[in-house]
Amino acid sequence: MEFTKDSLKIDAAAVTEQLCQTIRTQIRTRLHKTGAVVGVSGGIDSTVCAALCARALGPERVVGIMMPEKDSSPLSEQLARKLAAQFGFQAIKEDISGGLAGLGCYERRDEAIRSVFPEFDPSWSAKITIPTNILEKDTFNFFHLTIENKSGESRTKRMPLAAYLQVVASSNLKQRLRMTTLYYHAEKRNWAVIGTGNKDEHEQGFFVKYGDGGADLKPIAHLFKIQVYQLAEYLKVPREIIDRTPTTDTYSAEVTQEEFFFGLDFYKMDMLWYALEHKVPAEKAAEVLGLTVEQVRHGYANIERKVNATEYLKLPPLHAV
Amino acid sequence: MTIDQTVLRKELRQFITDSFLIGDDQVVFADTDSFMKNGIIDSTGVLELTAHLEEKYSVTPSDDEMLPANLDSIDNLVNFIQRKLSATAAQ
């Protein structure tokens, strides 16, 4: 197989038609539902999923749910509304801050942050990041906590295990409450919940089990992120959404998906991953991508480790038989 | 502080078995085997492992030392811990 810079180029028109056909068939014949509920965040993945569903089912059979909470960027709602207006589906806003406060999300998270930075108070923002030099070294993923105050002063420390686990467990309440909210809207209409993760998120485990991973149909879970961008261009979604840097929109300080999880820009990661899956020799991948062989090997190792380490996220509940 | 290599090896194996294999000492892994590739620990396990190194041996890997070459097998751990302890002793 020849590996070139264009190996992940798709025929966006053909892929769109095939996906629309599959969405129609699966919702009707496998799920026995009559419409689709999509959580819309103003990000590229949920945008493409909502646009595909509107095209496949008709906009009157799609509802987009915006689920901001107090750490969300206001831009997320603005972009989601713009998307809904363009594709003609109904947009409903559900502010989940109160529900999250009731679950102790913010309190539990802040308690864990204070175990690392006792001076932290809710007027500061916070984020978690991983090393982004993964091509330079075969490094493990570990996590830094950064807090920032309103005057821009920031402090960063590597996170001890207990604090890391509590911050993640608290923050995951956001995705799980969003899933619960989506199922409310789906069940009330007898519609299906659409999962919006792409291949990068799904297979490397960048999702919350029974949170954003909880859905009836995941139409783009087999597509690399850079292929999702190609569909977005073809579907003519709002330019601001295509140009927006993908963030987690989970932490109070803005953190890109590259900083938080992937550690690498999407083009390089997707191309390396494709090369790894197709057993492209490191020497060939290095030549095509303008990297050293060593960098390719580090990239391969990092992707493999993430896929293996998050295998359990993709498992259904196991039966003890 | 120095630790006898045989003792260190035994202590680390016991920690790995107790912490990640729920005490199942029937699981066979060589001192050279990668914990990650053999499904013994994952990325969260690495954090648990480094916490143990800090607590038990006062060895804290720097960010630049969070590498499989230092942490991803019994042999790698033994070499890493001894190197760090020797460096501390030499100061």
C-alpha cells in the first residue's frame, strides 16, 4: 500500500451520502426510533454529526441540545445556535450548572485542586495538561495541574495520583449529566441519542464511559479528525466552527485537546496512526511526514499505549461467566 | 542511601503484584518485561508507581525522567532507583 500525504483524503460527497443512508437505516431498523438528539457544543464533531442527521432525517427530526455549565465558554452556545439556524433544526438550552452543583461536582473538584494548591479558590481557573513533546521522547503521559488567577498569574505542578483521580472523577460528572439530559430529550420523543466522538476520541479513549461515550449511534466514530474536517467543509458548516481550536470545554481555564489528551497536532497524529494501522515502515512514514524515524517510533508507541490503556472504556459490562 | 539490588528487585516485584495484580503471584512476568505491553499497569498505574517510589525510596522522577526506559519493567526500575540514590548520595 502506498502511503502519501493524501492517504487520509476522502471523497466527502460520497462519504456524506453513505453516512446519511446508514444513519437513516440504523435509526429506523436497528434502533426503531424516528429522530435524533445531538448534544451540540459548537465543536467540529457535534457540528458534523448534527448536520449529517439533519440531512439524513430532515431537520424537523433533529434536536440539538446545548448543555452549558459555569465553566463553559459562551462561544460554545453562540456557535451551536448559529449551526442550528443554518441547518434548520431546533436548539434547546439546558444549563446543567445547578445539577452539577447538586452532585458536588465543583466542590469535589476544588477540594482536589486545593490538595495541590492550598491557595486555590473558585475565582481562579484551572486546567490539566499532558506533555506535548511526545515525538521527541518515548514519554509516559502524566498530568500537570495549572491554576490561573484573574490577573493572569499562573502556577503549575505535576499532579499526585489522588488529586488527579478526584479532579477527573468530578469533572466526568459533567459528561455523565449531559448524557442523562440527552436521554431525557430522546426518550420523551422516542428518538435516538447520537454520540459525536470521532475515531481519535473513540479508539484512544478520549471520552467518558457512560458520559459522552453513552449513545445509541456514533456516526463518525470510524473517521479520523482530519476527515471530520473534510466533511465539515463539504457540509459548509459555519467557518468559525471549522477554525475554532478544539478544546475540552470542561475545565475553567481553556485547554486544547492537544494539551489535555492527544499531545500532538491532529494532522501528524492521524497520519502516524494511519501509518501504524497499515504497518507502514517508520522510515517511509518519516519521509512522508517530514519527521525523523525516531520521532515516528515515539509517535507509534504513544498511540499504541493510549489505545491499549483505554481498552476497558470500550468494553460493555462484563458478565462473570 | 543504597539498597541491595536483590532486595530492591524483590520489593518492587511484591509491590507490582500486590498493587496491580491484586496479589496474584501466579502471574508470570520477567524482570525485563514491559508492564505496559503486558497489561500489568496503565497510565494511571504509572502515577501509582511513581507515588510508591517517592514514599518508599524518596525517589521522585522529574518530568524528563517519566520514561518507559526508567519505569516500565523491574530491571528499568531497579537501575533507575539505584542511579537516583547514588546521585543523591554523591551530593
